[in-house]
Amino acid sequence: MLKIAVMVSGGGTNLQAIMDAIQDHKITDTTITAVISNNADAYALERARNAGIPAVCVSRKEIPDRDAYNKALLDAVDASGADLIVLAGFLVVIPTEMIQKYRNRIINIHPSLIPSFCGTGYYGLKVHEGVLSRGVKVTGATVHFVDEGTDTGPIILQKAVAVEEGDTPQILQRRVMEQAEWQLLPQAIDLIAHDRVVVEDGLAHIR
Ligand code: GAR
């Protein structure tokens, strides 16, 4: 049984997709041991509590010192006993100690086709604003392992989504979630739960 901790900052629709996929047996042999948020007001926390999943908040406002905050975050992850950490819209930079301790055991969903529209400054709606202002015709989502860079780790899954005439960032965000993110993230977790993802020479392969 794969134990996962899901880290969130906001609405938690990706968390919901994971919970639904477990319920519907699209993800098997997997249990969520904790949902961890940096934001006490995140609706994701309520989704977790409604589902009876332990939900904790490690708030930057309460722990302003960066080192102390990083330690508290790592303590919360360690306490969850998770084998895999899933970043589902978690908008805090992951501390280096956590990346080293959980090497190839942290995955992230990013709402573009990496290496486009990723890296520092590209998160949430800003990604879709960037896509629209460049006028690209295809965007999408990526699930990747987390390494020391920003959105630079081994790519596990990607799915393309069409940009349409008249899209606003909000409309495009919703389409990328519906057509890509909510499928890809559960799919990646299920692959990992069944030992089907291997990292070799910095690249992820599905076996
Ligand atoms: C999602 O679109 C996710 O891909 C994005 O934040 C949103 C969270 O939505 N993550 C990033 O931009 C990470 N760089 P949710 O809280 O409804 O799952």
C-alpha cells in the first residue's frame, strides 16, 4: 500500500481528483495519510476533513523564520509516514533538505507543457496568462519529479490541451484542469503505486 501526503495551497481540485480516483478504484493500493497546507484558509483542507483525512496547516505567517518553517514542513511530512509526496497546487518552494531526503519521491503537477511556461514566476493563473500573451495554440499539463530546480525534475506524464480563440486565463485554466491535470495526477500516482515509474540518468521511464 503506497502512503501519500498531498501538499496544497488553495482550492484543492487536484486533491479532489485524487480522492475521487481512489474512491473509484482508478488509483489502487494507495492511501492518503495526510493533507498539508501552508494556508489555513485553503479550501483543500476542508475537502480533506470532509473525507476524514488528517489535515494540517504549517503556516508561514505563524513561523516567519525560513529555517524554522522548512523544519516544520519537513517534520509534518515525516510525521505523515508517506512514501510519496504529491504537490497538488502547493505554492511554497520545497526545502532542499526535503528534496534530498525524498529524492524521486516528490511529484508535482504543473499547468503547462514543461519546458514551456515554467520556472520562477510561473504558477497558477500566471502560467495561463503567459500562454495567452505568447499566442501559443497548444498548452497542457505536466507531472514531474521534484529536484533542486524549479520545474526541472524528470518528466513522468504530459498531456496537451488546445488553446481556443477568446480564452481568458480563467477559462484556459479550467480546460487544462478538466482535460489534463485531473487525469494525469491520479494516473501518475497509480503508476508509482505499482512500481511502474523508473528514473535513470535523470529521465523518468514508464515500464
Ligand atoms: C493547479 O492548476 C496546479 O497545476 C497549479 O496550481 C493549481 C492548483 O489548483 N500548480 C502550479 O502552478 C505549480 N507551479 P487546485 O488547488 O484546485 O488543485
